Amino acid sequence: MRSAKEQEYFPYKSKTTCYILVYNNSDVVHIQHNKADLARAYKDATENNAVLYAVWPGKWRSDLFIIDDLNAFAAATGVLNE
């Protein structure tokens, strides 16, 4: 697993980036690319109820990232601009 904040560029807004939210009770939820789901993921992750991950697909492989800069995620996806 890799760190999103350690990347020079992370494609937070890319429609091919798959977000996964893993809750403390082991529930796993796929996050859609809509404002409500992205905002819920941000809220749950910042409240330490869940950990947000992303799969960034590449040409030859896909990498799993932990979204460890939630402020960058929020800024890029616009979840705090409501």
C-alpha cells in the first residue's frame, strides 16, 4: 500500500480512481464520485470512524493508496465547498 500524500500528483478527481471506505466495524463501502458520498467519506475518515483508501489504476497494474491527506482530498473533490 502506498501513501497518497507522498505522491507528487494524486488523481483525486479522476473518474477511474476507485474510493473504498473501511469502517472500524469492518464494513467496506465503495464510494461513488458524487458530492454526497465523497462528503460522507471525508466526514467518517476525519472523525476516525473509517479509513479511506483509493485504487489508482494504471496501464499495467493498479495501486492501492491510503488517503492520508484528507485536507487535500477535500480540496480536490470540493466536499468542503458546500
